[in-house]
Amino acid sequence: MPNMTGEELMNQKDAIAKHNVNTPILALTANTSTEDIDRYLKLGFSGVVSKPFTIANFVQKIKNVLS
């Protein structure tokens, strides 16, 4: 994102939640270490898609967070 990192977005998640919006948020990242993925999940991301990815993998991750 040009003006904000994903971590900055998740820090504003509480402000978003005040509006009763429960939108799943996937992290799309090249940081694929176990520690990075764990950090994203602890921040509140619904899932992590690691780059590079296939369309099939991306669609499956979306299906997973929506189910």
C-alpha cells in the first residue's frame, strides 16, 4: 500500500471494528518466515498469502477466510 503498511492498517482495526464491520483481511507478503506469519496472525490478519502465489492458492485462501 502506498501510504500505509499492513501492520499500520491492523493497528487501526479497532477503529474499524467500532462500525461493526467484520471484514476478513489477508496479508499479501513476501515475508514468509514462520515468525513473520505468526506476527501477522497475532496482529489480527485473517490469513497470509505468501508471494509468489498461484491464483488457485490465492482463491483458496479467500475461500478459507470466508467460510
